[in-house]
Amino acid sequence: MSLVGVTARSSPASLGGRRPRHVTSGRDLTDDRGTPRDRRLAKVLEHATRIFWEKGYEGASMRDLSRATGMSLAGLYYYFASKEELLYLIQKHTFTTIMEQLRERLAGVEGPEERVRVFIRNHVAYFLANQEAMKVLTHEDETLKNVRGAQIRAIKRQYYRICLDLMEDLQRATGLQFSGRLAVLSLFGMINWIYTWHNPRVDGDAETLARQMGDIFLRGVLRGVKAKTAKAKS
Amino acid sequence: MSLVGVTARSSPASLGGRRPRHVTSGRDLTDDRGTPRDRRLAKVLEHATRIFWEKGYEGASMRDLSRATGMSLAGLYYYFASKEELLYLIQKHTFTTIMEQLRERLAGVEGPEERVRVFIRNHVAYFLANQEAMKVLTHEDETLKNVRGAQIRAIKRQYYRICLDLMEDLQRATGLQFSGRLAVLSLFGMINWIYTWHNPRVDGDAETLARQMGDIFLRGVLRGVKAKTAKAKS
DNA sequence: ATGTTATTCGAACGAACGTTCGGTAAATCA
DNA sequence: TGATTTACCGAACGTTCGTTCGAATAACAT
């Protein structure tokens, strides 16, 4: 009721109008918990994520989703109000989850550099574990308009803020001078670009990738990587 | 004839079929040179670039382009065969131009680090001077299919190769060990991400940005930036 | 068994999509 | 001058789009 914003036109129940449909509970939408309805919606969102990932939001059609889920076109709309809401739910869930995970991983970790490392590790790990959702999140950045767009942008600003704070802690601790804004945005660029090139066959796992990117970002290529052992490939 | 691939269905001229339309000459498409027709096409491409930039390729309609150019829907098709070809021409021209410019700027520059710096400067400068085209190039990366897609991907591979070579020269010169592939792709990520955040009001001009990003990439934030003078902002 | 609510559907709606057809003017060539 | 080519357009073509309607079934409570 609060989150979704029902689009139903009128229907005061007394006049025999149909009751408002597709009112999602405010629940979490992960696969396990929630009402059966929420669990079913979560499954639909998984399929939608994969389709948006493959064809882009505009390029994907509700008929694609119907085919993928095995449900009828009309049946889908029992679970959400519009295609746009689908994208909103996906982006919101993805963003919320990565931020929760970050807060957990940051808790208890001391030392500004290590905390930045944790941020990088978390972002890279989540990115690789949820490539489809993360591409939909970053690629369809400007797609949502109005209220839904504003909500997603608000979460994004929060996430940016967390990283900027980590960076400024690092500056205070080391006395170094650089533009925090530019550092954060460069870091985001490095990581968020992954979806355009990552190949699990040739590029390592999340841990390796995060360490390498952390090294590039924190030490710079000209200080090189402390030649630990196998950096392998090229 | 060679580039564009006419889609005309048959029409052997003798049977009264219409001659093949929209056969672009192989010319350069920049505004100044070429036949009047090519110049007119270039203008259309400029409008198309702005529209794809605003609404994305799938989200943009030929009617949007018709409105923007002031030409009729049918009239547009005198200059190109399809919407897809529009995107192809834009991407090809953009990619070709940035590579030409890079080769010019690299010529005569010695020293592996400076050559990497030139690469960064060129990419950032071109990016900011042609933000719309560069977004269309990077954002619509997977949009083109088949032959046209393969051609663009081939140019992209060339561009990547040039940068990788620069990076490997740097490695040979310094004896440092890092993954060249990862370094190049991280660098691309840093720079190509610019279009999602750049604000000319708060972020500096191309030269400043390129220097800062070069510093982050080459020296790493932990070695700081040689506090030259005004880094200002944050 | 009966009434109620939760799901799902076939069929269609109007709008928008990329593209094409037959044609008209204007420019160019002979 | 007349013939041909170039540049452009109104009107439509067939398709696909997101969404909705009324009804049918399934699940569940009483």
C-alpha cells in the first residue's frame, strides 16, 4: 500500500467496482520469507531481472516476461501495477540488499584503508554474485521517472555518501589531498563497468578481482602490486 | 555501397522497380566535407545522437527524430535504411574519430607513462567534448547485432589493443607486475562512467579531470596527489 | 455444501512502433 | 525545352506494445 502506489482508477467497494489489485505487502521479496503471494512475486521479479538484463528495459516486452514465467499476460498484472513498477521493485530490492550487506561487513572493521577495502570487496562480490540485477540497476539508471525514480536516486545518494565518508576518513587519517568526490566516482566507475567485460573464465573470482582493483585504486599501478604469488594471466 | 548494406528487396532496374535508395557514399560524415547529401545526413545524425542520448536507442522513436529534424518520417528514410543503421553510423563515426585523434596525439610522444597520460587525456577530452555521442557509444554497447555489431566490436577491440600495448610498454619499462587487462578495463571503467555523473559546474574541465584520474590510476590515492595548487572542491 | 477470497486467463483495447508506397515539387542535365 | 535525377512528403501498412476487462477456476473458510 505504501510502497507501490496503486494505480486503480476508482472503484469504491460499495459501488460494485473491483477491489484494488496488485497491492504488494511491504515485505521483503526475497524468495524464502513472506506471504505466498510475495514469494510468487519474487519469482516473477527474478525472471524479469533476467529479461531486462538480456534485452534492456525498453527492449523487453511484457510478452517476453509472460513467455519466461509461463504465465499469461493478464495473470502477471495480478502481482504488480505496471512494467515500470517491475523495474522499480528490482532496483529497490537490489540496492537495499547491497547496502544491508555492506553495513554488516563494515561493522567492527577498523582502520580507514581496510574499511575502504571492505567496501570494494563488498561491491565487487555483490556485483559478481548478482550480475543481472546489478546491470539492471546501473544500466537503467535514468529510466525511472517521477516518484519511483526519486526514491531510487535517494538510495543511490545514501550509498554514495557512505563511500564518500569512508574516503574522507582515509584522507583524515593519511593527511592526503585528493578530491573525495572524484575518487569515489572513479571507484564506482571501475567496479560498475565490470558487467561490460567480466568473463569468469579469464578473470578471477570476486576476491581476486576486489584485491586487484583495490590495489590499483589505493596504490596505483605505478607502485605496482606487491608480487605476492600468482597474478597469472597477462 | 560497401558500408551500408542496402536492404532493397529486389527491383532489377529493367522491371520498373525503384532504384535502391539510401545508399550513402563512403564519405566521412563530418559536417564540413562531402556531398550535400552527406552533409545533410550528418545533420540528421547529430539530431539522432541527441535523441538516443536522451531516451536511449530503444526508447527513442523515429517520430521523435522526425520532430527534432523537422523532416517527415518518410523523408528521413531517404538518408538511411533503418533505425539500426542510424545507430551504427553514429557509433562508427564516433569510434573512428576518437581513434584518429588518439593516433595524432600519441605521435611523437615518448616515455611509457607520458604515453598513457596522453591516452587518458585524449579519452577524457573527447568524452567531455562529445558526451552525447560517447554515451550512445558506450551505453548502446550490445544493441547492434550481426554484421554491424561485429564491425563496431572490431573497432572496439582495436582501441582496447592500443591501450593494452601502452600499458604493457609501461610494465616493461618499470618492471612492475599487474594484470594489463585489468588495468586497462579499470581505466576504461573510470573514464566511461563519467557520463553518469559529470557536472561541468562542479567538476573541472577535461584537462583537470584527466590529470586527476591519471593520478588516481597511476599513483593511487594512497600516494596522494602532489599537491600542486588548487584541487579545490571537497 | 456454500459463500468468499485469491489466482489466473483469453481476448481484446487503443496507441505507438518501424517502415514503405506512390507521388509531387525542385534542381540538374541534355 | 524536355528528360531525368534528387529531395522530400502524406498516408497508410502490418506489428507489437502496455494494459484492462469480464469471466473462469482454485483455495479456503464456515
